[in-house]
Amino acid sequence: MVTLSNFKFLIVALATLGSVAAASDSSEDLKTIEIAAADGSAKATFIPFGATLTSFWVKDKNGELRDVLLGFDDTSLYKSDNKGHPYFGPIVGRYANRIRNGTFTIPQSKNASGPGKKYYVPHTEGNNTLHGGKVGYDRRDYSYRVLHNSPSSVTFSMIDPAGTEGFPGQVNTTVIYALHAKATFAMTIIAKASEDTPIMLSGHHYWNLEAYKESEDLNNHHVQIQSSNYVVTNPQLIPNGQLASVEGNPMDFRTAKSLGRSIPGTALAAYCGADCVGFDNCWVFDDVSSSERTKPVFSAWSTNSGIKFDLYTNQRALQIYSCNGIYNATNPIPRKKSHGGPDKNYVKHSCLVVEAEDIIDGINNPEFGVNQIYGPDRPDRWHGIYKFSTVDVMKINSSDF
Ligand SMILES: *[C@@H]1O[C@H](CO)[C@@H](O)[C@H](O)[C@H]1NC(C)=O
Ligand SMILES: *[C@@H]1O[C@H](CO)[C@@H](O)[C@H](O)[C@H]1NC(C)=O
Ligand SMILES: *[C@@H]1O[C@H](CO)[C@@H](O)[C@H](O)[C@H]1NC(C)=O
Ligand SMILES: *[C@@H]1O[C@H](CO)[C@@H](O)[C@H](O)[C@H]1NC(C)=O
Ligand SMILES: *[C@@H]1O[C@H](CO)[C@@H](O)[C@H](O)[C@H]1NC(C)=O
Ligand SMILES: *[C@@H]1O[C@H](CO)[C@@H](O)[C@H](O)[C@H]1NC(C)=O
């Protein structure tokens, strides 16, 4: 059984960190590092640049490995804006998602209007800041450590100097990715700050559980989210401090349903912002006792490939993005070879980004009641387990197709 108690988390983290002394260090930032589960159920590749996951292979209903993660075959594209900046597979931080007007105070206050010290982070999307500023954690160089020639885990570390992108305090981040038996992908992030600073981290993974073999839409991707409330956002996707019920609208994934077939219904309310159709939203999990959760808070599967994953996490919320803006007609992104590329491109509404994280822009919305300021006495610990399996496509109710 998968548990997420703090105790077990600490043991896992210490065991992994304790064994790195004998390993090699490197900073060749685009070097591909492969890890594999000892039972052959899954394998994954990474680059140190951004501590980025670049491919993720699991078995489909026929036992064939497929790469279910989007990315660039030409790894130099991770470092440039030549094909835009999709944030394919990295760690995002120091503060994931958006910061309203790139401003906040410590302690937290409503829209940075409080008496605390005020900080300014560069605006990168309209008047707001996305994923930590101009050069976020997705575009930093991490050192890495692996234990063997055929490792099942890799550890990345990065020091974010005080003042970078306007944030106070130095933050040391360690990311541990591990592949266990039965295609179980465990991801742990530990961030330690030298002084009080906002921290919100996540992995920014684009999934297509069919590896683009059967379709290039999400109609046969089914999603379930253990959440009754989502964060209300304005046309620039900035929260105002309110939550709204999913009841009776396209945001309701409490019972599994097709993600692709749910997209057209979002058009009326523009859930994903101005001129947008699809999802780019933050759901708050109903089970708030995050450290003791034993059930998955999110599941997704394809009835074509049979590939499914269940996500267990200690995070409070989940951002889902249905690739609404991935396709730029004048500069499309070529698919990886493992997805039928490079002559085919990644198209709109053909993938989903799943980011377990805290409640977005909590630093500007005290109404959410979350303290996102970390410091010397309060390290940030992020934990997620992605348990892959296959669903028996023949046994699925035909109304699900
Ligand atoms: C919005 O951001 C700008 C640029 O950093 C800053 O000058 C301004 O004071 C901020 N406005 C508020 C209300 O915080
Ligand atoms: C950004 O801020 C400026 C100055 O306050 C304002 O005129 C403009 O409408 C804002 N843009 C958006 C997209 O909110
Ligand atoms: C970060 O790591 C550096 C190098 O090991 C160390 O000197 C520093 O104290 C660490 N900072 C924090 C906040 O842990
Ligand atoms: C805070 O910012 C949000 C998002 O821009 C806005 O909707 C809200 O009215 C602001 N609230 C206050 C009290 O300024
Ligand atoms: C699409 O790509 C073109 C060419 O690189 C670029 O100028 C434009 O800003 C892009 N559009 C969007 C919406 O990103
Ligand atoms: C299949 O779905 C239909 C419609 O949602 C439902 O009425 C029926 O009970 C389901 N059958 C099974 C075996 O789950």
C-alpha cells in the first residue's frame, strides 16, 4: 500500500540522500540520464537542465512499452524559445503558476497590500509572473547523482541564490526521482531556504497516455479528481481568493469522465482564461489531511492504450492544463519520434499537464488559509507517487468510450 505519512517520507528521503556520497557529480546540462524499474515495468530519461523528465515509458494493454510524456527530441530546444516555452517536463519554481502583478509581501497579505516587506518579481505574462520569473527553476542547471550504471533513481540538486528573480533568501532544492516495481514513479522535492521566502514547486509533465498512436485528441482519456472545489480565476488566470463548487459544471471530475469530451463545455464560462477553450485550472482536494492520504487524489487513463496512472501526493491542490495553447500555426512543435514525429506536430487539446502543488497564488490570497512562506525552520517537502497500471479495456462500460 502506498502511504504518505511524514515519517515514511523522511525515511525515503534520508535513505536516498545518504547514499549519494559515492556517486558522481556532473553538470553537463543536456546529458541524457536513464533510469529503469528493476522489474522492467518502466523506464524514464532526464536531463540536468531543469531537472527535466524527457521521456517516460510504460507498458500498454498489450505489454508494449510506450513513451507517454511529451518533450523535444532536439534537447537544445529545452534551453531556447525557438519553439516557444512550453515547460516540457521540468521542475517549476521558485513559485509555480502565477503571482499576481509579480508582487507579494512577507508575511502574506491580500494582493500585496499588507504592512509586510514588499517584493517585486519580473512580469513574464502580461502583468503577472509565471513559474518563477524570467529564468525559473525549469531553466537552471542542476547537478546530478546516480548510483550505478543501470540506476533506478536519480537525484538533482540546485542552489538558487538569494535575490534571484527578486525573491529573498537562498533556496537549496533537491529532487529525487525513482522508479520502483510495478511501474511506480516516486518523486520527492525538498527545498530549504536561508530566510523567509515564498516557495511553491511542482513537476510540469505533459502526458498523452496513447503516445499519439490511436488518436491526437483526449476523447478516450478519462480523468477523475477527488475535488469538489476549484479556484476562481479572472481572464488572466489570477485568483481573487474565492473557491467555487464543481457541481453542475464541466469542472466536475468527481466521477470519472472523458477529458476531451468535457472540453467543448468549458467555452461558455472561459474557465481557462480570455479567448480560451479547455482547462487550465486549480482544483483543491477534498481530503485536506494531506500527509495521511492513502487514496489517489487523481487518476487518468486511456481506453485506447489501456494505460492508467493514479497520483498520490501530499499536496493540497492540482493544476490541470489541457494543452489549449500548445499549437502555434506559424511555429508548431514537432513531436518526438516516439510520438510519430518529427513530421507531425503537437496539437491543441491532445495532452494534459498534471501539476500537484499548493493552492495557486496563495501568497496573495489569505482567504485560502495556506502559509506558503518557508524558511530556515520550515523546509518545503513535496511528494508524489504515480502508480501506473493498465485498465482492462474489454471490461470498461461501453458508455465510457
Ligand atoms: C505592480 O508591479 C509593478 C512592477 O513590479 C510595481 O511597480 C507596482 O508597484 C505593482 N503594483 C502593486 C499594486 O503592487
Ligand atoms: C496591465 O497593467 C496596466 C497598467 O496598470 C494596465 O493598463 C493593463 O490593462 C494591464 N493589462 C492587463 C492584461 O491586465
Ligand atoms: C545550500 O548549500 C550550500 C552548499 O552546500 C550551503 O553552503 C548552504 O548553507 C545551503 N543553504 C541552505 C539554505 O541550506
Ligand atoms: C485582488 O486581485 C484580484 C485579481 O486581480 C482581484 O480580482 C481582486 O479584486 C483584488 N482584491 C483586492 C481587495 O484588491
Ligand atoms: C507563434 O510563433 C511565432 C513565430 O515564432 C511567434 O512570433 C508568435 O509570438 C507565436 N505566437 C504565440 C501565441 O506564442
Ligand atoms: C454502465 O453505464 C450506465 C450509464 O452510465 C449505467 O447505467 C450502468 O449501470 C453501467 N453499468 C455498469 C456495469 O457499470
